Amino acid sequence: MQVILRQLGDCNIRRAGPSDLISVMEINLKTLPEHYSDYFYESLLAELPEAFIVAEIGGKHVGYIMCKTEFGFSNFKKLGFVKKGHVVSIAVVEEHRRKGIGNALVEESVNGIKLRKCDEFYLEVRCSNTDAVRLYEKMGFVIRQQLNAYYRDGEDAYLMAIELVQTNK
Ligand code: ACO
Ligand code: ZN
């Protein structure tokens, strides 16, 4: 049985399972220029199911977020080596945007990332993607770097990150 993490009106937010991956790939193809192999989706789900979340309305998938964890240099502490959560991809289908679904997906992935005792959470986003940048800023992410020609088409990315405070250490 799928455990619902939260409900936003008629939208259920829950962890993904293997049977959700096709729909997640379809949303990704429709909404973003960065695509991945089937194996990559499967491996993210296997490695970090706590932060692979889907949004569903009436049995139809309308959004997803998928993440991974890494060890690396801190985006905040000078010379610090930390465990980081990394948002690989998030999207909500166009007809259901601006209803708080993106916000809920990020919040639930933060909860999942905290379960894995990450110190920080970060992502890259196109500098021109003001909707997404605003969403992340609203959630407390801050721009830490601009990555030159990060995308295949030459566009720069902002690296945005947030420090996580563990509530149940
Ligand atoms: N204009 C202005 N602000 C916006 C907009 C917009 N069109 N969309 C979101 N925001 C900001 C607002 O502050 C908003 O809060 P408010 O509605 O209370 O003002 C806040 O973000 C949260 O909005 P949500 O409704 O929770 O976000 P939504 O469900 O619309 O999803 C998302 C946002 C995921 C960025 C969506 O626009 C999308 O799927 N875009 C296409 C795919 C994409 O760009 N994904 C991010 C790529 S980067 C990465 O994956 C790491
Ligand atoms: Zn990334």
C-alpha cells in the first residue's frame, strides 16, 4: 500500500514506487530538456526512495521530485566535507502549476533527505528559470554559485543550497 505523505486538496503527495517510473519519465519528457536513462530513474529510486516523491490527482501523475545523496565540499562551510542531498529533477505538469504542488514536493524531499542525515541540500537551476528559482528561494535555498555553461545549450546554472537542521538527532 502507498502511504500518502500529505494531501493538497485533491492532490496526493506520496513516495514513488517502481510502477510510477514510466509516468515520471513522461512528465520529465514533457516539461524539461534534461532527460535520463531508465536505469538512472531506477537507481535513484533504489538508492533514495525517501526523497523520490510523486504528486497524483485522481490516479494521474502530475509531478515528481527525485534526489540523490553525495559526500563533498560544503556549499557553506569553508573547507568542510559534508553529506549532501542533491535534487536531480523536479517538475509539475503545466496545467497544475501554482497550486503549491512544487512546494510540497520540495518540502517532502527535505524530510526524506533529513532522514538520511544530510547536512545540506542543493540543486542546479537554469538562471533563466525564474519560477523555479523563486520556489527554491521561498523555501530557504540561496544562490551560492553561478556555474558557467552548465547546460548543453550553453546556459549558466545557479547552484542553490540550503543548510539542514536535524530535528531528531
Ligand atoms: N511565477 C512566479 N512565481 C512562481 C511561479 C511563477 N510562474 N511558479 C512558482 N513560483 C514560486 C512562487 O513563489 C510560488 O509561491 P506562491 O504560488 O505562493 O506565490 C512558489 O514558487 C511555489 O509554487 P508552487 O505552486 O508550489 O510550484 P509549482 O507546483 O508551480 O511548481 C515548478 C514549480 C516545479 C518549478 C514548475 O514551474 C515546473 O515544473 N516547471 C518546469 C520544470 C522545471 O523548471 N523544473 C525545475 C528545474 S531545476 C531542477 O530540477 C533542480
Ligand atoms: Zn544536479
